[in-house]
Amino acid sequence: MTLKPHLLLCIAILCCVGICSYAQSVSLQGKVIDKSGLPVIGATVKIKDTNKGATAGADGTFTLSYEGTATLVATAIGFNPAEVTVSNQSSITITMSENQEELSEVVVTALGVKREKRVLTYSAQEVQGATLVEAKEPNIVNALSGKVPGVQITSASGTPGSSSRIVIRGATSFFGNNQALIVVDGVPINNDETGNLTMGPGTNRLADIDPGIIENISVLKGAAATALYGSAGARGVLMITTKSGRGNVDKKPVVTVSQDISFETPWFPEVQEKYAQGERGIYYNGEDQKTSSSWGPLMDTLMIDGQKAKKYNQLKDFFRTGVTSNSTISVTGGNGSSDYLMSYSYLNQTGTVPETDYKRHALFAKYNTKILKNLNSVFQLNYSSSNNNRQPEGYTLESPIWTIYTAPISWNPQPYLNPDGTQRVFRYSRNNPYWALDNIHNGARVNRFIPVITLSYNPLSWLTITERMGADIYTEQDKYTEAIGSVSNPTGKIIEQNINFRQFNHDFMINANKTWGDFNVNLLLGNNVFSTYSQYQRATGTGLSVAGFDNIGQASNISYSENHYQSRKVGFYAQSNIDYKRTLVLSLTGRFDQSSVLAEDKNSYPYGSVAGGFIFSELLSPSLSNVLSFGKVRVSYAVVGNDGVEPYQLNTPFQKPDGLPGIGAITFPYQGQSGYLLSQTLGNVNLRNEQLNEFEVGLETSLFGNRIALEASYFDRKTRNGIIPGVAIAPSTGYTGTTVNSAEMSNKGIEVLLNAKPVVGKHFSWDFSFNFSHIRNEVLAIYGDMEQLGNGFTSIVVGQPYGVIMGSSFKRNEQGQLMIDEAGLPFSDGSVNNIGNITPDWMAGLTNTLRYNQLALSFQFDMKKGGDIQNNVDGYGYFYGTPKVTENREDRVVEGISVVDGKENTISVSGQDYYRRLNAVTEAVIQDGTYIKLRTVSLSYNFGKALLPRSFLKSASFVVTGRNLWIYSPHFTGGDPETSPFGSGNGSQGIYSFSTPTSRSINFSLKASF
């Protein structure tokens, strides 16, 4: 009996030990994968109804401890939540399925980091690669037209390979680069305009990228969104993410081939078709009687050698149907730890102007592999080789476009040679346009390499260390030849230019993502080194001695120049994102840059941003949540520095004195002697960075289960200490100008994006998207008391929007009535006035997509209200008598007040005198650039696997696409108001002048995978 208490005590102790042993924590080793077996990087795994959790690393693995039995909840951006129950298990694999709706809400942000759009504290829109390809534009920039609010895109001309300009939220710099920074897979690339050695546009280098390799483009607009990209990000960022082999679910190689072919016809300006060459009704034959004018007799009554005169349609006879062919083949494949994609495309575009074309070979390869359990790598290479042939454009003497636009309809330009071998011309000082096609050539050949290596290491499940190295290297050979016998250069001319460009980018980043209770914290620390080197070698030869031998060595006079530019920037950056209960979001960024182009004691500058978001829909009751699915208010303030100036502005270099005052027509070397003078632009050793301050507030909502989504933003940005190169200074200094930090400019605007799904059915659906933007720009200060500064075809004027048109205007009285001179004609007031504003009042885009089973119809309208254009074609045409309006040649009395007696004018004038007077006053050719365009119409049919059950094909589709099929521009008499014939530069906007017309086109595309 005495043993029983001791025995019971022992049994009790053993039970307690057993119970304690049973309640001990179990260490769980898990992995999160998708349905294709690939790791779901960054997935969060939490024990249900607790705050305990872990984050999956680069290989999808995680470690978590639990007691007894637990329910695990896995969540990740773009995936449906997954729940699994574990009981004394030490290992588990969690498979997650993709959420297609949420996938569309994942945005690639600065430095290539993917974030859920719901927690972003700034404005960012994403355009899918399929949408870009659907536009059938060889240049990616043009494919974005009308799709994103706050983004203005202007195509230079219809010449194959021509540049396009992309500006986000207006200009931020007077003379610096105002176009968006282009980033491919986290690496900035060059988008300079090159390739043209005469007048007219070149090619923006983004044209080297094949649109078919793009997965999506994220447009980061506000300073808070782009601050981590440093100086270049101040003007907005296009984040391009390329495709990979990850989408290959069955892990077997998939081959995809596609063939596109399109036919282009140009949009012509309105020209007169009634009157022959001549002056004041008298016919000139263009042979022994030459004149630039078409003020001759009516063609219907004109008899030549007893025969009715033949009428020539100069535009339709000269221009042809352009043809563009694009052939692509790609291969994707992979397994659970590696995947690959290889793509090759060949673009062959023949222009509507004969002897113009653009050919591009593009090769892209991307290989993603897991080197070690927690070490991932991505190796990729983008190579392109292009060949571009173009003709001079604009009003240069060599331009065949000028001559064909103004050629009389009574003159036959063929043949273009006289019996003695000289040119047949209808006027002096201009080449025969057909002679120009055969004897003037401008070619550019570019070879470009963009390699990128990305290494990601996960020492801990919540910690990622990334190193990314990228380069952008290209060489370009440009050559311009003008044969002997040219009107502009009778002895011939050859220009050769070689460009060597190298750009290197290196980022080292540490990214930590940790959850503590209701807080999810993301911290990013990084370092960036960015360097650029460019070399330009240019030789010009005149006085050729051998016809048809395009070698500059035969030139009698050769001048040569060589320029080198090198810059380097080192930056350190940090970002912190704090999310509380998925309701409150705080984002902080900071960056410190050091730039080699600024003064030594001012080349380091810090900046950053603070932003917050309140997701108020998380607080709504279930009944309200059924109506308001999502609601967020966001606000941000950012300060961004910008070193927007070319290298060596700190110095006053020596330069060749050719053309400088006091030198005259002398060129060096002169009589065997070299000569150099100090530049007339004084270097400024005190240059500092520009500064951009921006405040932004926005609202994002979704209604009725995401059937309707609205995003609206208001921004207010201001540029301070803007850099102005070459601003005029007192001649007493011995220099004509210098570079200063004095510009101030503001941009304020609203952006609205509305997406809706009016119909969602099993067989039929309708998607609708509308975007709108309204931006107001104002120049606040230039330099000291300076009120105006020239900028190409426009001017910068204090108190006015950036880019106003200054020119002569009509004399008017105080009531605004025209004053009429003693000859009965209006006249200029003799001063230079503000006569136009190139900034549009607002821009909008409207897209509808209708789907019925495998059939889809999509159409997009693009709209712009306002934005003045100087119509140079009409301006010169008024003198020549070629615009459509000049068909009315009856005598008239111009309404106005006579300067002779102060009464209503009663003097009658001829139509020729009236229009030639308009030619002398710039105001007469300022036109409102308002337009509505049917940008694209696309009809596609997708042959799904169900329709091809016994075929080796996995999928196939056929698409018909129309581009620019209809343009409504009620106040513009040119072909297309959306052009900038002199390129994409700041000072080349707001003018329409004898460029290759843009085209309407029909494209047929066939694509198949097997």
C-alpha cells in the first residue's frame, strides 16, 4: 500500500512529460509553387488566426514552426489564397492557382520590383504587350498613343524608321531631355534620335527593340514613382518587362511563328487641282518659261499645241503604296528550375516615298535558372541590326517632298534629265524630285547589343540580395551622298559619320520583406553606378570629281570633326514601404547622387519622397463592399534632382572657328594651318542640379466586383534651378553666352482613367476604357529680367506655356478689326507677337473591345483638343498658289478698316495678291491642331485547341488591323496634325513642313504555336 502514492506520482510525471512532448513545436520546411511547378517567390505563409508567418524565398521555400495541428494560409500577388492543414508534419508543398484579375493589377515599379497596384502610393499604368502588338506599329512609342493619360506622343513623319517623341506630364526642362526614361528589365537604355545627316527626323533608338518580345510596359509618371531612378527619372519612366519562358506550363518546347504584312497609303495635304503653272493667269510651260508659281490659267481651258492640257496629280504619281512585312519565330521551354526564350524577327518596311526603307533584324534570348537552392540568375541578350534609307525632308533645298508638294499640275516631271544630261526643272533653286530619288541618299546602319545579367540570392526567406549588370552598346554608320549636278550643291557632297555609344549600369540591392503582426514592412537599400560614353566622328566632302563614285576620298575639300563625351553618376538609394492591416500604406524613398557633369562642390545632391495611401474599402461592411469593391486615397510629395546638361559645360573649350564672327567664309585648316578659338559660350564652374518638386493626390475605386474601375490624379510639379545652356550674356565679357541655373517652370494637371465591363457573359463580353488628361504649363522665370528665349521653331516666354509660337501678326485696331493698307490688303503690325500655343488643352483616348467566343473586335479613338500648328506647307503655298483654298481666285474686298480714311475698306484685290500677302504674315498660317483619330481597328479570330483537336498546333490566330483609318481635323488643312517633321527635339514641335506624310494602313497577321 505504501508504494501506490509513489507509483501514481511516477505515472503523473510520465503523463506530463508525454503531454509536454506532444505540445512541442514542429519545424516545418515548406515550398510554395504554382500549377506549373515554378516557385512563387515572395509568397506569404501564415498560421490562420495568428500573426505568425514566413515569406517564401527565390526558390519558393519557407521555414515555419507550429504546434500540433495548424491551418496555413498562403497569399501572393496574382494568386488565389490557398489553405492547407498540417498535423505534426515536417514538410509540405503548397500549390497556388493564378488569379487572372489580380494578375492585371501587378505593376512593375522602379528598379524592376513587382508590387501590388492596390498598395501603390502614386500613379502608374500598365499596358500589356499583346495590346502593343495589336497596334502593329514598328516603333513601340507609337503603339502607346492614346492609351495612357498624361502621356503625349508625337510621330515625326511617315518615313520608315522615323522618330517619335514621348513626354509624360509635360516638359520639365527648357533645353534638356524632356522625353521619358526608357528602362528594359531594370536597366536604362538610350533613346537618342540619330541617323539623319540633313534636314528632317532621325530614328529614336527605342525603334531597335522588337515590340513582340515585350510582356508589358509600366508607365511611372509622378516624381514619387520615379525618384529611385535618380536624375533621369524626373521626366517619367517607361518600365519595359520582356517575355520569358515561364509561361510554358507543360515544360515542353513551344515554337511560335507569326507573319504580318501591311499596306500603307499616305495622308496628303489639301492642294489645289484647277490652275496651271504661271503668273496672273498667264501660262508658263516650265521649260523655257520657269516660275515657282501656279497662278496660271484654268487647266480646263488651257490648250497646248492645239491639244487640251494634261493634268498631273503630282502627289499620287510620286508617292507609292508602302509595304511592311514582319516575320517572327520564337521558342520557349523549361523545367521546374530553368526556363528559356529565344526570339528572332525581321522587319522590312518600304516607304511611301520611293527609295526609302527600314530593315531590322532583332534577336532576343533570355535564360532563367536556379544555380543553387537559394541563388537565381537571369541572362539575357537583345541584339538588333538595322539599315535605314531616307530622303531629306522639310524646306531644305535638297528635299524632294518640298518640290512635289508645290509642283504645278500642268508640268510633267518625267524624264528628269534634259538631252544634255542636266536636270529638267520647272523652277530655279530646286532639284527635280525624281532626280533627287536617284541621286540623293541618306543611309544609317546600326548594330546594337543590350546584355543584362541579374543574380538574386536569398540567404533568408525574407531577405533578397540582387545584383544587376546591364549595358547598352551600339555603333552607327551614317552616310549622305548628293551627286554632281544638284541645284543646291552643284559639285556634289558626301557626309560620313560614325557613332560609338557605350552605356553601363550596375545596381546592387538588398530587399527585406517581413511581417510583424498587422504590419508588413518592405525595405530596399541599393547602390547604382551609371556611366555613358559617346564618340562622334564626322567628315564632310565637297567638290566631287567622279560621278557615281561615293567615296569621300575623291572630294576636293574635306572637313573633319571628332567629339567625345563621357559622364558618370553614382547613387545610393533607399525605400521603405509599410503596410498596416492592408489599410494604411506609408512609402518613403531617398536617393543621394553624385554627377560628373556638375560643379565639383555641387555635384552631390540628395532627394526623396514621402507618400501615403488609405484603402478605405477595407473598413466597409460586407453589403457596401458588394458595391464598392475597392477604394483608395493616395497622396505624395517628392523632390527629385536632375543633372539635365551635356558634359563639359563647366569648361570653356577650344573649337574650330569656322563661321564665327570675324572669320567669314574661311574654313580651317587654312592654307595648311590649323586654327582654334575659345568657344564663345563661357563655361560655368558653379553649375548645380535642377530640382523638381511635385505634389500628387489621387483616388482609385472599383465598383460591382471590379466591373467599373476609376482612377483620378491631380499633380502640381515645379522645376527650380533649371539649367539653361547658352543663355545670352553681356558682350563685354568677351562671350556670347553661358550655362546658368535659373529656369523655373510649373506643370499642373488632372488625369482620369475609367475601365468598365458593361457585359460579361459566357460567350460575349464588352470591355471599355477611357482616359483623359488636362495639363497646364507655365514658364515662371528664365534668367534675371529676361522675358523670352528662342527654342527652335517655338519660344520660351515668361508667363506663357512652354513652347509658344512667336511671329508676325496682322495690324488691328482697338476693336480687333483688321487694318487695311492703301492697296486694299491686310498688313503686319511690324512686331513679333505670341501667335500660338503648341500645348493641347486636353487629350483623351477611348478603347472598346467586344469578344464573342473566339472572335474579337477592338477599336480605339484618340483625341486632342487644341495645340496650335504653324502650317508651313500652306505658308509657302500661299505664295506659290498651291493650297486648296487658293482655288478661289476671284477678286475680293477684304473686310477691315482702311488706314487711308478710317472707314470700311472698299478696295478690291485679286486672289493672288491676297494670298501672297498672307504668305508674309505668320499669323495667317497658325492652325488649330484639334483632331479625332480612329487610331486602330482590330478584328481577330483565335483558333483554340478545341477547334484543332487533331492538329499538331497548340493555337493559331488571324488578325486584321487598320491604323489611322480616319482623321477628323476641322481646322487643319495638312494631312495629319500629329507630326514634327524636324524630329523629336524640344524645338522641333508645333510645325508642319514638307515631311513625308503619315499613312493609313491595313495589316494582316497570322500566328501559330506548336
